[in-house]
Amino acid sequence: MASFLRKRIISSAIPLVFVVLGVFCLARLTGNPVDLYLPLSATPEQRAEFSAAHGFDDSVPVQLWDYLGNAARLDFGVSLRTGEPADAMVLEAFPVTLQLAGMTMLLAVLGALLVGSLAAYRPQSAVDRLAGLLSMTAASIPDFWFAIMGVLVFGVALDWLPTSGTLGGPEVWVLPLATLLIRPFGVLVQVVRGSMVGALSAPYVKVARSKGADATRVVFGHALRNAITPVLTVAGDLAVGLVNGAVVVETVFGWPGIGKLMIDSILQRDFAVLQAAVLLTAVTIFALNILVDVCHALIDPRVRQAVPA
Amino acid sequence: MSAPDDRTSPAATSPRTRPPRWWRLLGRDRGAAAAAVVLALVFLVALFGRLFLGDRAVRQDLRASLRPPSLDHGFYGLLGTDVLGRSVLARLVDAAATTLSIAVPAVLCSLLIGSALGLWAGYHGGMRENVAMRVADVILSFPSLLIAVVVLYVFTPSAMNIVLILAVARIPVYLRTARAEAAELRSRLFVDAARTFGTPASAIIRRHLLPIALPTLLTVATLDFCFVMLTESSLSFLGIGIQPPEVSWGLMVAQGRQYLQTAWWIAVLPGLAIMLTTVSATVLAAWVRLATDPGQRWRLTLPRKRRGERAAVPPEMIA
């Protein structure tokens, strides 16, 4: 298990490094922040001073070296917009997105396991066809449009839910959660269903049935345990994709999460904040991938032995 | 499954074993047939719609501002007008062409490059396979929308750049699928035989691996078409995709958003158009997967009542 974990950590760390380096270089290509933050009337001396103060006058490799050195000491620089430390801003926004994404994945996985298993229990039944149609639609709805429709129907026409913001009771969560939920749910239902149809026709399920195990035990005790591996893989990838959704949802509903923070800092060339946000997101995704691998190994003993290259 | 043998002349295949014509199969599945019709219509409108439009998608008429959908104002007033009095129907048609002119090239590029790399990596194995898979991991492990945002901010958001980014972001999907197929096929007997005869690797990949992997890759491409369309729409919605005066469905939703309470049709209709197209592509992809799989095709030729389960969506479709 230890050697399995070590190998997985090393191979998952490679993308992490590339992402951090890539965003650093790309952000430098978006233009010099000096033009955006100083007035047009600024003298060349003021410009040079501003550049020197934030290290923009060094060459890109030198800037990168400084950045890595500072990051190792947990110093992520200050925001050009607000003057606050970048890490404080990112850490403030992060829990909002994490709560939203965590809740979404939990509901999506549990819901999909239930609906997908029900659909797979009797293929081509009414339940199965309904689940198929719903999940295909859910997986193909544009999320920003779904969010707007939610606002139009429940926020404006019926006036049941707030149209944006985070202030208030649990009702502020409904629309953002629903928007973020539809795509992972739709995809996962289809994965669970496909995987369960296979598992339910396996010999060990016939044995369990003939021994008199009841339907619940056969489905959730025997078949689901064997069918869960592909679901886990897809759920992990979908969780990465949730960052895409978070950008849209947080923009539409005005949530102060990390997706909105990243979009805003790109648009305003707030490099320090962007890099800190990307680093944290990349580390989270890295941890998530390791978690998925560990779950795989715990569920399936074959994975522990056959370590992928 | 038998090995595809390029030495067999077409005449040697007896007509009895020929698979049923695809349009017959399609006709038997009402859902898939409807999806195919919708997609065909969308493509026709995108291809030829602009010929009939003239300047109707951009012509402003402030007296006709925010007209609701009605039958009173001729064909182009059918779906109402936006705040500048432009016909929503005409703009939907115009946007269809823009949206597809991004989605189709992006899907084709990633399909071609990803499949070629994947088959190559999977067939050769070893170091080449490792490197290709690591590259795929790097691309996939980062949210595509965010990369697109950064890149589109550096290079101006032109249609060309959006196509490039979407193509690069989706290459790993085909690469992984093709590699898995090739890695499985390379130890089959017919590949061994071809290798023993001294067939060069490129010919083995082209003649022996590609025909078998192609149905799967095409299915993935159909599903990926949805994803690419949705991403382009999201980018345009966020204001970093298609820029006015050009128009795409996602951009129309964004423009209609501020008139949501007074003129719902501006934002609702383009969203419906996106959804109709993507759902049709998903339904059709499910059908293609059945129809191109010799082991599953019988489900489509049987009467409706006796058909078994459909294969579920493969993990490749995920974002």
C-alpha cells in the first residue's frame, strides 16, 4: 500500500508542477499590470518604481524563481487591487467554493447511486427509460442557462428563492447547488446504470439471489460494491470539472468563491491572487486524485498490486 | 469479432452477412431518429440559413424594440425582437452558424490528433505510451474553462483561438480512448500476423487498428460535440468567447439576461436551441454506440418490446 501510494503521489505531482508553471508564464503574457493600475499621466519614474516594487521589471525566469522561493516560505505576495495578502484573499474565498462543491458531489454521487441502481435493476422498464431521458437531458443542459431559468422561475416569477448573494438561510443554497448538480448527476446516473447492469448479470449475483438474499442486499451489498470503481473514477474527474461550473455559478449568483476570484483577477491582471488561487486549486485537485486512488485501492485489492506506471 | 483483412475483395463478402443499412436501424428507434432529424435541421440551418437572412440579424429598428413572439409581424417577428428591434429568429439562425463553425472544427481537430497519437502510443507502448499519457493527464487535470479564460485573455478571443483551445483541451479524451483500444488490440493474433509479415507499424495502425477503434472514437466525438458546444457557450456567456457584433447562442443568453423580467424570450430561446442540439447529440451518440457494436446491434433489429438494456455512457464523455 505504501509503495502504491508513493508511486501515485509522484505521478500525480507532475501535472501539478506543469499547471503552476503554465499559469505563471501565461499570466505574464497577459500584459504589464503597470498600464492598468497607474494613471495615464504617470511619469516614467513612477512606472519604474511601481514595476520595481512588485518585481515586474525582472525577467520572467527571475520572477519565477522569486515566486517559488517566496511560495516556499508561504509568502504569496499582495493583491494589486486591494493590497491585502493574496493568500488571505484566496483562503477567504476557498471555503465558499469548497462547501458548494463538496455538497454538490455528495448529493450527485448519492442520488446517482440510488437512481442508477433503480434504473439498472430492471433494464428497459419505465423507471429505466425515464432515468435515461432525465440523465441525458441533465448532462446536456448549459449550466449558465439553467441558472438563469432558475432565477426567472423561482426568483422572479414565484418569488420563492433569492436571486443572488450568500446572505440568508438555507434557501440561498438551492439554486447554486441545483445548477452545479445537474451535469455531474446526469453523467453519474448513466455511469452507475451501465456499471450496475453489468454487475447485476454477473455469476456472483445469481449465487447471492439463489441463496435467498433479498433484493436490497443483492443490489447494494453485492453488485454495487463491484460496480463502484468506474463511478469513483468518473466522480473524481467530474469534481475537477466542478471548478468550471463554480466559475459560472459564482458569476451568475454573485458568490464570493474562488471561481469568481480567479476570473476577476485575470481580468484585472492581479497576478499574485491568480497564482495563489490556481496553486490552491491545483493542490486540491492533486489531493482529490490521491484520495480517489486510495479509495480505489481500498475497494479493489487488484489495484493495490498492479501499480500503474 | 473477425480481423479486418484488406486482402479480401469486396465481392467475397456475401450479401447475407452484410449488416443492415444504418438508416433502417435508425428508423426503428424513434428517439434516435428524432434526434438525427433535429441535428440535421440544425446543420442545414447553420449551412444555408445565412443565405436567406440578408442583414436581418443586425438590422436595428428601435420602433420594434422588445416585441414578444407573435404571428403579427411576419416570419422574422415570429420569435420576437431584442432591445434594438433585431429579429430573434434571424439572430438564432446567424448564431447557429457561428456556434457550429467553432464546435465542428474543434471536434474534428481533437478527434484527428488525439486518435492518431493515441493509436500510435498504444501500439508502441513503453516510453511513448507513458509520455503521451502523462501529457494527457496534465491537460485533463486542469479545469478547461480556466485555461481557456487565461489563454483567451492573452490572445484575443477570436473564433480561431477558441477552436484551438477547445481542440487542445479535448485531445486527451480521444488520446486515452484510442490508446486503450490500441493497447488491447496490439497483442491480438491478426496484428501479430501482420507484424510477422513485415508490415510497417504505420500500416498496421492505419489498416488493422483504426477500423476497429473508429466506431468507439466516433461515438466519443458525438458526445464531445456537446461538451465543446457547452464550453463555447459558457465562454461566450462569460464575455470571453465570441465578441459582438458576431453572435453565438451563449452570447445571446448573456445579452438577454438583463431583460429577463421584461422580455424572457431573448434569453430563453437561445438556451433552448443549445439544449435541443446537445440533447439530440447525446441521444444519437447512445444510438451510434449500439449500431456500431456488432455484439449489441441485434438490440436495434429486434421488435421494441424485446430489446434489452442500452449500453450506458462510457467514462470518456465526462468533462
